[in-house]
Amino acid sequence: MLESISLGMCGIAMILWMSIGTLSKTTQNEIFTQRVIASICISSSVLLFVVHYSGGELWGSRNIARPFAVISIIVAIASIMNIKGTEIQKGSYPRLKK
């Protein structure tokens, strides 16, 4: 049961992460979305640590819950980083764009 809840929360956080551009049309919405993603990730990482230390299995492995919990914490930290206005990728050919 905990396994399903924690994986579901991770999935929701990833979907929100991918749609942050759509959800953050205003600064208030961006901050709210970032906080929701961070809280979901922290909650799922707590559940994943509980699964690991209670001896639960995730996809048939007893050792995978802890690395997923750490990745979830990293995503939570990354979700609250504000890079508004900075274009990171620049597309395939950055020199051709004007």
C-alpha cells in the first residue's frame, strides 16, 4: 500500500514538473506550483524511506526504495530553484537564433 502511494506521488510530481511552464503563467502560480512539487516529493521520499526501513519491496527489490527517496529529495530541491527568465537549452542551433 505504501509502495503504491509513494510511487503515485512521484508520478504526480513528475507530471507537474513537466508542465511547470503551463502552470506558471504568473509569479504567484509559479511559486505555488514549485511548493506543491517540493511538498509532494518530500512526502513521497518519507514514504519511500519508511518502505525501505520497514523491509518492504518495490518492484521485487528491497534496495531500490532508498535511492528513489534520495532522487525524490533532489527533485524537490531542484523544483524550488527559480530560473525564471533564463533560457538554458537555446535549441539545437543557438547561433542561428536572433
